[in-house]
Amino acid sequence: MAYLRIDKIAKYYGAHRVLSDISLEIDEGEFVVLLGPSGCGKTTLLRVIAGLEQQSGGTIVLNSRDISQLPPSARDYGIVFQSYALFPNLNVAENIGYGIHGGRTETLARKQRVAQMLELVGLPGMEARYPSQLSGGQQQRIAIARALATSPGLLLLDEPLSALDAIERVRLRTEIKRLQKRLGVTTIMVTHDQEEALSLADRIVVMKSGHIEQCGTPLEIYRTPITGFVAGFVGRMNQITGTATSAREAHCGNLLLQSHRQMRLGEQYQFGVRPEDVEILVGHESNAAEQVHYAKVQKIEYLGPQTLLTMRLNDCNSLELLAQIDSNRLKTQCIQDASIVRVRLDPKAVHCLTTDPQHGQVHVD
């Protein structure tokens, strides 16, 4: 049985629907990330689970106990907010120990627990400092320590890294994952950052307009998205329009596109391929059976170890493609603006996007 079961949760603000029949099961010890653009309902769902918002319909069962109508204080969770929400007038020890044994009473057990939590988050000896004396990363660690101090069965994280700089975000997300694995606490995290979701989650729940578009492992979400929205939102995706020339093949100019799904002759279909699956060939040799095309580089975007090339394939209806390559290749292959390069698309990496007439969704094959 799932540790947390969310069944047909709906949320309305007047006539405005924010959540629409959300159903989700989460196993004990699992790290689940709610991912989606601003306004998709992910934070509202987290607040409903926490009891900070009352759902308009549906039930929430935590560890076999229906908590749907319980106040926040009666639900077994710890929460970390985007703004950390530390008490500025309390020192670190008082912040962490606030929920232990019902308040600020000094006890040996409380002191030991605070010291234990500071050791856990890598900040031993910080008991006497105040939030204003801490960096953003340190404040976030204290907020996590406070959320875990009461040994909750569920940890809720509401965009906990969004206020940090890029380097600190990467460092702290590694710490969060390490802590979660070490403690085995069931965790739900809200973010709009795809890289965070892919690196942290056991499962990702991609949300759009108040409903779940897809739920799966990071690999499933990235490599086999089931809707066009997921394909475009999680990572970059080249989308190519092709006209079916047979039940399994379509063409965009001279570019051959293959589908595992049956297509109708003469109709147009959308195909998707990730930039890292667009291959820039070295040399002039190629297998005669390979689909090799010449492309002109339109733009070079340097991203450190990786570089993005925007190219135009003139023999494929002036198709524009984005390719991701190792930055070292720019120098070794003398690739620059207006360079002509040879391009191949791996047929196995090109997915056919087909419209489901019943649901109006785009599915990736």
C-alpha cells in the first residue's frame, strides 16, 4: 500500500479551477518532484497536502490515516518554504528546536536533538547565531534541520533552492539528496527547474493547468515523454513537421522520418528529437544507407562544457535544428558562424508525436 495516497483532489477559487482530479500514490522513502511552469497548480497541491489550503474535493491518506480534514498541526510532516521562514528573533538552536516538546523549554533532550540536526546538515556549533548572521545557503540548511527535527513521516519542500545562486543551488541539492537517502524520509518537492527535478527525483510529476501530464522516472520523462507539452518543457526538443509518405514513414523535404505508429498517407505529423541526438559528422565518409544532410550554422551558444548550434538544413524545407555538442569540437572541427556541417539524425532517437482525437493530447512514440 502506498505511504501517501492522493485521490481525485480538486481545488477551486470561486469559479476558477486550480486543481482538477489529481490522483497520485507515493511509496515510503520515495523522493517525488512536482514539476511545472508557474501557475500549473504544483504549489497549491503541496499546500493542500500540508493542510494549508482546503481542497474542494478528494481525499488524502497518509500512512493509512485519512488526513483530508485534519488541521496542519495534526498531520505528520515537516515543511521548508521558499523564503525559509526562520524566526528572526530566535537563534539557530531556538529555530530548530521550536517544534520539539511543544516550545522553547530548555531540556537536555532538546539540546541533544538540535546538536544532532546541526551535525546532520553540516553546521555544527552554530547554535548561538541568528538568521541575519547566516548566508542564504546556511539559512536553508537550518530550515531543513527544523523541518526534520521532529522526525516527520513526510518532508515537503516548496522551491527550497530558488533564492540561491547557481553554485550554491547545485551544492545544496546534492546535500538534500544525500540527507533524504540517509534518513529515508518520504519527500515531495515543488520546483519549476527541470535540472533540479531530473537530478533529485525518484519520480517526476509534470503538471500543467491543474492536472498531471505525466508521472515517471527522470529517464522516462526525458527520453519517452507522452505528451508534446512534456517533450517541450523538460529539456530542449526539436520539433519537425513531416508528411506521411507511407504507413511508417514521413518526409520533411529530403529528411526521412520513421514512426512506430501507423500514419495516414498524405497527413502531416509532428516528430521530436533531442539536440544531443543530432549528430555532427566528422570527415567525409558515411554509409550510403545513412541519412546525411548539409546544414549551415546560424548561431553558436557557448554553455561551458557543452555548446548549442542552431543550424538550417536547406534540403529539408529550410528546417531549423538545434544540436548539442562537446565544446572541444568547436576548435578541433573549426565550427563557426556560417560553417557548413554534415548532420545525421539517429532514426531511433526521433519520436513521432501523434494527436489523440479523444483527449486532444500529443503523445510521443
